[in-house]
Amino acid sequence: MSTAETDLVETPAADPRVEVLPARDVPLGGPRAMTVRRTLPQRSRTMIGAWCFVDHYGPDDVASTGGMDVAPHPHTGLQTVSWLFTGEIEHRDSLGVHAYVRPGEVNLMTSGRGIAHSEVSTPATTVLHGVQLWVALPEEHRHTGRDFRHHVPGLVALDGGEARVFLGTLAGDTSPVPTFTPLLGAELILRPQATVTLDVDPAFEHGLLVDSGEVRLLDTLLRPAELGYVTPGHSTLTLTNTGGTDARLVLLGGTPFEEQIVMWWNFIGRSHEDITRAREEWMSSANPDRFGAVEGYPGDRLPAPELPGIPLKPRGSAR
């Protein structure tokens, strides 16, 4: 997924136990732009663990919106994590991978120093609904080689719901998908009026994204499209579905990311110069090996937006 957003909104004052991060609507680039709800990054919080980007979209009626059509675009210094609730997306990348994103199946793509890919909802898709997530690579691994992994997590029964663990470990299930920092990613379903207490790693900070329903995290009520943040130090998280229908959530976690990053468009670096160099090499194709070519997409690749007139500054996990 691709974005040219540079302005971040202020976040309301944080709850002493749970910081509520509201969503903002962001149009994606390309000839068939779609709008997503973005909860990370925010002006008050750049990251949760190494998670640095959370886009939440749908349910979109493809007949009305046109679906997703993101032309080939580049990435550096990150991993993309694609997770769908409804619909199907065709993925092509410069590794030569041609794959599909389907509900309940995770696709993780590692950019390393550079990769390009396209994302297009399939003709059979009538409703598109899911999340697109990014993970920042630590300095020692941000120039690693390109990679792509696919995994279908099993269904884990909870007392009052169920989980699918696509990264890390939760409720006795561990994903085999490799990451470069300790991470957790899981879809949760909570039954009506159910309370579920999850054992979690106290070294992790956590974020709970509400897709549907209203859920109480510790003592804070979260509404659809809100992301609740919890600091490290908690060995359990208690979630309560306050409504009369199932609630769907995405739980993210990780050890605090101690490095500062510069994130602009589809690039993550450590300095303004990192971003400038990546943009120039994408636009000029002077170094064709940097990002490679995406075969099979019926159209032109996405051009990079203009850089802002002031230098890009590194940001830490919180400000």
C-alpha cells in the first residue's frame, strides 16, 4: 500500500492506563484512489513496538468504490503485513512473487534495501475489508535482502472468543513467520458480552485496533476504528465486548523500538538523505537493481511525490 501523507493530527489527552488513538481518513494515491482510516503514526505516537503504520479500510462496496488498484511502488527499510477480513487482493512484486491476500491468511513482504510491488483487488471481490500494517526494520537489518512469506494461522479457541495469531505468540499458538524484532499480531473475535483475559509479554507495548463492536480494554472503552495503546509492564490484558454482537479486533505488540526513524511516502530510513536517495533512485531508475521490476501489472508504476521544502526529521516511538 502507498501513501503520500505528510501531516499528522494531534491526539487527544491520553487516558492514564490506555492512550486512545483516533483514526483519520487518508486518501491513497493512484488513478483509483481509496480512502483508509489511519491510526498509526500519530503526532503523539509514531510506533508500537516496531509497528509503525496501521491502515484500516472497509467494508467497501467495490461496485461503488472501484476497489483497490495500487500500481507498482517502492519500499525501503520495512516489512509489509497484509491481513484481510473480506475480499481478495492480487500481489505482484519484484522478487517475482505472484500471490493472493485472502481472509485469514497473512502475507509478509520484506523490503530490505528496496523492493517494488503492486496490489489490486480481484474481479471476484465484491466487498473489501482489512488492514495494512508496516513494521520498521532495525538498523542492523534494514538493508537485508527481499523476502516474502505466506502463512495460514489456525483458529485458537478462547474462553469467550477466538484468535488467529499471524505474528508472534499468543494463547499458546506461535506463528512461524520470521520478524527482525519481537512482535505480536493477531485477529481476535469476542462473543457478545464476553470478557477475555489474555496472557501477554510484559516487555511488550500493545495496541488494540477495533474493527467492529465496542470493547473495553482494561477500563477504557474503544469504539470502531480506534486504537488503544498500553505501555509495557502488563502481563495480562482484559478485554470486554460491551455489545450484543461479535466484536472483531486486531492486537499488535512488540518490545519498544529504541531507534529513531524517518518515514516518508513508502520509505523508512534514518535521515533525510536516506529518503532523498531512495526517491531519486526510484524516479530515475539510475540503479535498476535497487527496487527491481514488477511484471504483469497492466499500467505504469507510481511516481513519488515531491519532497517537502524542509528537511525530514527522525522521530522516536513517542514524542
